Amino acid sequence: MPVIDHPPAAEDAPKTAADEVAAAVARSAGGRGAGQDRRGPLRPGALIPTRARLPGHLVAWLFQAGDAIALSTVGLVFLRAHPGVMPSFALIGALSMLLALSVGKAYAFSARQGLAWQLARVAAATVAGLMATAALLALLTSWSVAAPVLTLWGPMAFASLLILHPVWWLTVRRWRRSGRLTPNIVVVGATRAAERLIFAALKSREVNIIGVFDDRADRAPKTLYGVPMLGDTDAMMNHRVMPYVDRVVITVPARAQRRVSQLIERLRVLPNEITLLLDGEAPDVEAAAINRIADVPLARISGPPVDEARALVKRAQDLVIGSLALVVAAPIMGLVALAIRLDSPGPALFRQRRHGFNNEEIVVWKFRSMRPEAPGAQGGGVRQVQCGDDRVTRIGRFIRKTSLDELPQIFNVLRGEMSLVGPRPHPVGLMTGEVESARLVHEYAHRHRMKPGMTGWAAIHGSRGPVDTPDLVRRRVALDVEYIERQSFWLDLYIMAMTLPCLLGDSENVR
């Protein structure tokens, strides 16, 4: 099936929209080889991990805060020049203008609208804000007092906003191009609904659709609007793009209820968010669903969901407490590094690839506790440590028992790859006996729905060290999922406070 060059099932769509989409597909393919064409027209130049994605509403709030600071600064300058004017008048003007900018969607920054349109919105909102200020001041005082606020402060505020908003617009444009602001999506099912979703995304440019997966690979086209087919759902489960995917959209026929149920059951083990867009639903229902997925400008989100608010607080907690912990632990880390070097030949540190948020592979740093020539000592193996393991050095036994070997992970926390509290990161390909640990528990990947931690709910409940039996794997995962469901600022502080007493009182677990 060739690349579609017209809007499917949308004969009444304007011709310019189809031309626009066709041109986008052509631009994405122009001047590139066959291997590069597989990227598709909606894939960013670089894939950014989901943990590094910037929430749109948070960016809008930052811009609002910048405008508020600018308007406050202008107000202070104005009040110095006119000491007779009450400060509350300038405050009323600033609040009126910020409200007008918000109502006028000056923080939407739609990908389809250029700088001129953005400045027009800012100008219209500013005029409306000044008119509202005039009306309020006329009710509160006389025109002679209000006139300087409108004739002097107003133009100064207007000029400051016209200077700032091109900066905001260019910043959003750069973040979109880099992939930091635009969410990544993969689609399951090469259906007509998938075609319409991709068509809408090509017009809105508010989401990146990286690829399509379909179990009917023999009948599916190679591309949908230039977006490549990446394989079946088996290929999707371990595909290298999945750690960079924010959402999986299932677009199978609505009448295939059994297939829908099977897909949801199968894909629920993924840490990615899953959305249904059933092909064959009522046109208005489908159109509304597509708009929610494909057209998400910043101001369309009225406030942060609870999970994102928690993530913001948790990141602040990690940065503040992590920085203090690094200062306190630096002398201890220096002594441990020296002891390791004196105890056995080899480096003081080693790194190991482990699973992070959304199944992203991250490099975790630890103090070396094994002989460097031992299998797995440098992080390349998946064999778990056993009681009396001959690979562990004398110093290694001490730092593993006291968890001092984990201290370098403070740097992973400060880099944003880990958190102070969360599920412990497991090595990639971790084995429990002869079976990969991830295959023993259906909900195993759920532990990757948040950043891994240096300590966690499982650790203070005795689930430390190797998980070398299926029962231990199940218990670890159950405790991790319980923490993810209960996570809060105060629970994190409790876990941090309980970590040291639990470590000192733990003489049973092999480390």
C-alpha cells in the first residue's frame, strides 16, 4: 500500500490541509536515504527520555511568572517616578494584564501559529487588560489619579511584554524541535483511525508519532502518511524507542472487543501510558478523541495533574536533600575509595547498565566491591551475589553490608536519572535462576513507572540484596508497586529516616 496523500474518510476537508500534509511528508523524505526515511515525518531529530520531557503547563506557568516579574519591575520603576500613586493601583493593573493574557491564550504557543500571531494575541490581551484596569480605577478613584497608571505605566508594561514574548516563542520553538516539549506516541493498529490520527498530528505538530505496530504485518502498509511500520506487538515490547514514548495509542476496530481486551491485557505490563482510540466509533466521538491526542497546545491544560505536581516536588526534594547528602558523604566516599584501592587492584568505581524510568537504560555508578577480574564485577554480568560469593573483596563485603557501595548514586540522583526514594534499579537482563526476572511477575514493568531510588519501601521492609527465587521477585515487585501507589513527600521522608536503622539492624540479607 503506498503512502496516503489525501485525508482518509474526510472528503470535505479543505484541499489546503491535504496539500500541507503531503508537503510535510515530502519534506521529511526529501534528500534522505532509505534508512533515514524510516524515521518518518513526525519523529524528532533526537529522542529525549520521557523523564526529561517538559510538561507544557509547567512551561506556561514559568512564562507567566516571567511576565509577572517584568510587570512588577515596571511597576516599581513607575512608583519611584510617581510616589503619589498608591502601589495598589499598579498591582491592579498587573493582575488585570496577567488575567487578560491568560484568557486571551497568550500562553498557548500553538505549533501552527507564527510569531506575528503570538504578538497579536499579546497586544490584544494587553489592550484588554488596560481597559479593565481603567474601569476598575474609575470605580475606585478619580481619573486624575488613574491617568498616570494608564498613560505611563501601561505603555511601559506593553513594551516589556512585546520584548519578552518573542523570547518565550523562540524558546518553545527550540524545545519543540529538540523533542523536549512535544510528547512522543506510538500507535498500535494500522487502521483508518490511525490514519486520521496521524493526519491530524501532521497538521497540529503538537505530538510526535514515532511509529506504528500491527500484528497483521503481512497485510499492513509499510508507512501511514510516512510514519513507518516498526513491527508487531512482540517487537514493540522490547523495541528500543519505547523508553522515549509517552503514550501508546491502540486504534483497533471497536467491534473487535476480544482483540481490544487481549491487547490491553498484553500491553498493561508496559510502564507507558495507554490510550484507546477505537476505529469505527461515532465520527464526533472519534474526532473529539483525536483532538485530545493530536492537538495539545500548552494553554489547553488548565493545571498540573496530581502525579506531575508530585514529580515536581519530588525533583525539588531530590535536588535539595541530594546536594546536602553529597556534602556530608563526600569525606566518607573519599575514605571508601581509598580503602578499595588499597584492598585490591583496580578502579574504585564501576558502572552498570540498569533499568530506569519507563524502562530507559541508565548507567548507575557504584563503588567496586568485587575483584575486577571476576565475571560481572564491572557490571557486564547478570549473575546475582550469593552467600559467601568468592568474587566479593574484604572491603566489598563491608561496603555492601552497609550499602556504602551505593553512595556514588547520589550523582545519578542529581543528574535526574534516579531519585533518593523509589524502586531499586535492577541490572538489565537480571536473572533469577535460569529465568529472566522480568518474566516471573506480570506487573514487573510497573516498577519502572517512576524513577528508581537509592532506597525505597522494599528496602526498609527487608527486601534488599539479590532476588534469586521467584517468591523474592514477587515480594520485591509487590512492595515497589505499593510504594508507587502510595508515594508522597512525607512517605519519602519517612523512608529516608528509616533507611539507616533498617540497614544497621539487617543481618540476614545477602549483600
